[in-house]
Amino acid sequence: MYGVLVIGAPGAGKSTFCAGLTDIFSQIGRPFCTINLDPANDTMAYAPDVNITEMITVTDVMDRLGLGPNGALKYCIETLGANSDWLLQVYISYSRKLKIE
């Protein structure tokens, strides 16, 4: 199994890269799983298989707790850390659909 971790500044092209990679893998029939861990990313050119926004979003935290974007992002990442079992379970349930050996 191989993995690609894509990180970078806002506007750097992370989503564009992931959309292109998703398209290529689909065309060649390679099994893959995309995981979005950015709770502020609500517009993607691809549909992630696992998405943190199913659990929490920066916008919801800002509205609910009155935090700014940086504080809300920090809160979201802390929430993901406290609920890492959620991420693992969602990934495991999805990966069973793939035949990864």
C-alpha cells in the first residue's frame, strides 16, 4: 500500500493535485482512498472517501463558539485528535471495500 500526504498553504493547489490524482487512479483502475483532514475545506473538485467535515467544520465551530478562523481550526484539529477512533473506524470501513493487500 502506498500513500500520499498533501500539505501546503491555502491556495497552493492541494485540492487540484488531489483531484488530478483521483482522476488518474480512477482511469487506470487503481484502488485508492482519499481522506480530507481540512475542516475548513468545503469546496473540493473531488469527493473524498473520508471527510473530517462529516464530524466537524470550522464554520460550525466559529458560529457555535464565537471563535475566529484560527481558533476554530485549532479546536477542530484538537477534536479530531480526541476522536481519532472515529477516523480509524471510518477508514477501516471504507478500506474493506478496497482490495488492498
